[in-house]
Amino acid sequence: MRRTGPVVALLLSLAAGARAAEPVSVTDDGLFFTLKNGIVTAKVVKDTGNLGSLEYNGIEILAGNVQRPAGYWSHNARTRDPADRMAKVTIDPKNNDGERAEVSVKGLCKGGQMGAGSPGGGAIADIEIRYTLERGLSGLYTWSIWEHTQEHPYTNVGEARFLLKLNDRVFDWMTVDAQRNFKSITAKDWNYGTPLNMKEVRRINTGDMKGRIEHKYDYSANQFDVLAWGWSSTSKNIGCWFINPTIEYLSGGPTKIELSAHRDATFTPQDKEAPAPPCLLNYWRGSHYGSTNLAVGQGEQWTKVIGPFLIYCNAGNSPDALRKDALARVPVEQKAWPYDWAKHAAYATSDQRATVQGKLTLQNDPDVGTPLANLLVGLTVPEYLPPAVGGRAGRGFGGPPRPVNWQNDAKNYQFWTRANPDGTFTIPAVRPGKYVLHAFASGFLGEFVKADITVEPGKPLDLGTLAWTPKRFGRTLWEIGIPDRSAAEFFKGDKASSWGLYLQYARDFPNDVTFTVGKSDFRKDWFLMQVPHNEDPANVDGKGNGRATPWHVKFSLDHAPKGKATLRLAFAGTETRSLALSINGKELPPLTGFLNTSSIHRDSATSYFQTRDVSFDATALKEGDNDLTLTVPTGSLASGVMYDYLRLELDEAASN
């Protein structure tokens, strides 16, 4: 890797400082708006709102010669009738001494589809796209404003994101987080790879990464924890990053996993010389890992502002230095949120928002006094049913629609914070509205919920001390795992972001899992995922089906119990249609109706979180040895479950 020496780095820094003094300008040549500040030059396509070019330090950041635009929102502002599209300068640098410029491209849908042909399909809404550049800024802000009016019919928004396809001649190092921070395969490596069981998976046959399996979902990230991610150049010593100052405009709350960066996997294996540029994505409505919902009813007035967020460019002597600089920029953006320069009727300014604070305490739980590790507290809209389609009661696929909760809501704003171990929390910059407060912490099964919270404009709200009594059905007989909404603590959990662990299962556990309470260690004896058992040792591509897979939990009791027993199951991911249960050979009602979270075949130890409580007559248990059997049925090799946590509780005073 070529590194920039200290003298060169100093010269670059001095040059950047000199350019920082240059005022911002914006020009209009009829086809493009061009924004400049001496550091960054951006060209915005007036017909669509796409980003046609982005230069930093005189280097073109974006890819060329690709079939799609190189910088774009998935739903752009192009309209069927040019008269329904407006492109204008919304902040003129001539009026602020060159401190800031902003341009806008807005399309009026007039009841028709916008963004048709995008990955998630079109949507019926007016869409405005803005780009903002300030003096001395080593980057460019972008944001999008959606409005569905009372004149518009029902619409359902599919995948929605902002995406950059980067210059493949420049960028070669991908950074998602500390673990996924390395030199990437090349476009040639991808194009000459061997396809496996999904279009996004190939075995690399060339280059330094020969033999490695490349799967774009191995680079998905938690959107709450990963606020800066990007690509670097080991030859040009520059980087390009996305920085979210908040997740309020994203979907799915603080546990949402989504694609973040990867090589473009659009083209088929026959396209050997096809471009496969580095991609950088910011999803605000994703269809992965349990998906999220954004449906708007006929005649419903709905508006949402996505962003502004920062496309950040930097220079440094190594990818590590570039990453550290990008991470250092995150608190700068967070402190500035909400941005005082962002002017739109739908954008809530700082004086319209409020701070909400309080303290959560545990009550009537065996673990009272334990610090609340990784306590997450958030304000969301109340759970709701998606709107009807065409005036009829809407139904989901194969049944009634699932209620929309914070885990799958993309329609509304959410406000989350990581609280202190003593339970105190502060949620800043909350928009006015009616909310439900949610809280959950590692080590505790369940979720605290407090409804009917009203946040008024500009008025701080102190909720005081809130008592959380985690739900219990009796004393604990045994438990497996850690209730933290993740399967990462189990065997191979540290390798969850790796393709094909469902093939590895049969090799690691040829006789399936038998876990003996008090003797077994879930870190070694409980596999990350319970999946159909692959019976073909020659299967290395992940195709085909596996046999039914029974797992046994062996435990001993000192007496024959009575009353009611409750098996509590928490799932970090599900892809099976059912899970069979039996106690000492007696069948319990099977679990069905799981949401397919796609987390197993998309390589994540966490996704949409689900729980089930199964109560049964405790006389099914006996003194001495007992056996709980959990069976995943025959199916495709990824059609299983990932447990977060299991606990058996007993209430001998309860009647059945």
C-alpha cells in the first residue's frame, strides 16, 4: 500500500485549508446544477435529482459507464410531464456571502408512480430531492422530502435508499465497522467468480481473495451503531463515507440491520467484463432482515423528511486514518442536529423539538440491582394496522396484515438513545407528537412499554421514575443463552457475517444438538442456528434441502412438579414455517406463523425479534431426567431458526 508521508500530508492539509476560504458557488447550465466550494464539486441532474458527478480534491468519486446513475435516490423526481417538475436554487450563496448553496429538484406525481423501475418499485407521492454545500465542507449533504396528499390514491413504498456507485479506479478498501475493514475483491474477481445458491454469492477464483466466498449481505450493518461507513483508496489516499447524524428518519429502530456497502452484484455471470463498482448505501426503508412497512392510505395526508445526511470526503495516509477521521465527524454532525440551515415546512427545527428524559428501574425481578447493560430507550408511534388497499380491509400474504410496530415501521419517525446503566436516559430533539416509550436491556427478557406520552413543541418532558416489572410465569428451572436479541453468543456466533454456516452445522454437529443443563456450555454446545440437516457432504454451494433437525434439551428435576410450566422462547431470526415441540415424548402445539426474517441466508445473528410463550401442564415433567425436543422440519438448508434465549419457568401454585 502506498502511504502519504508527513510532508505530503501537511501540504494536503494546508491546501485544503486554503481552499476552505473559497466561497460556495452554484451555476445552472440547463442540464445540471453545479455546486463548488474549492474542495468539492457536485453536479446535480435537473431532470431527476440524481447526482451526476462528485469530485473531491480534483478526483472523480463516482463511477462512470454504468447502466444506472452513479449517485441517486431510489425514487427520483422525474415526472412524465416536464411541467410537473421543478428545479431551483433554494439557498443562493449570493445572498449569504458564499457560505452555503442548496439546490432542489421536485416532482409532482399527479396520482401516478414516481421512481418506477427502482428496486422497490414505484410510489405515489410528490418527491423533492435537495443537495446542500457549505463553505469549507469536505462533503455534501443530501435529503429527500416525501408528501402524499388527500388527492392521492393508496401507495406502498418498497425498498428506498440513497446509493453511490463509486469510481472503481480509485476505491479498493471497504469499511463497515472494526471487523469488516479490509481491501475488497476487484470487479474482475467478482465477474469471474462461481455463482452459488444466490445471485449475490460467488466463490472467488482469481486474485488475492481466491477461494473466498463473497456475499454482499456479509456487509450488512446495524443502522443505530454504524453511523459512518464507506470506501477508501489506497492509491489516492482519500475516502468517501455516509454519516447519519440521527436514525430518526430510518426504519426499524435501533436493532435494524440493512445493507451498507458491497461490490455491485447487478450483472449476471455471463457479463464477464461488466462493471462491478464499489457501492455505498443508506437505506431508509429496507426489505431485508424482517423488512419494514410503508403503506399510505387513499386520501391520507403524509409527509416524511429523510435526512439531511452527509456524504463525507476526506484525505489521509491510510484507510485506518480515514476511518478514524470519519468517526470523529459523527459527533460533530450529531451536535449540529437538527441543522439550522435546513428549511422546509416538514422539517422540525430545534425550537420545535423537545428533550425527553426519565429513569427506568426494575421491580419484582430476581435480577433487581443488576445494571441495565445496553439499555435502549425509544419513542415511537403506537402500533397500528397498515391501511386498507382500495378501500377494503387489507390482508397480508396468506392472512390478515401484521400490525406495524417499531421494528417494522418505516412510515414514521423514531427517537432512540442508549441509556445509562443506572436506568437514566435522555432523548434529545424529539419532534412534537403522541408516542409510546419502549425500553429493553441485555439480560432481561421482554420490553418495557409506556403509552400515551405527548411531546409538545419546545417543552422539555421529564417522565420521572418508571418501574419495569419484567413478565414472569414462575421461577426459573433453567435457561440457555443471553436475552439480548442476538444469537451471537452461541457457537459460531462470532462468524455470523459469513456465508454458508448452515452447511457448517452438519459438520460440527453430525448427531445434532443435545444440550444438558448444568453440564453443557451454550457457547460451545449450542449452534448459532437450528437448520435442516444437510446430508450431502459434497454439497458446498448451499443448494438443496436437508432433513428434519431435532435438538434436545436434557434437564433433571428433584421432584415431580405440578401446576403450570411455561417455555419461553426468544428468536433472533426465523426462516422456518413451523417448529415442533415435545416434552418427554408428549407433543405440544407446534409454533407456526413466524415472520420470515431472512437472517440465516443473509448472514446475520440478529434481525426482527420474535417471542413465544408456551404454557403446559407441569405434570408433563417428572422427577429425574426430562427431555425437551425442538424440531425444525425438512426444508431448504437455511429454513431454520436462530434462538436468542430459552427459559423454562414453573408456577406450582397455578391451576390448569
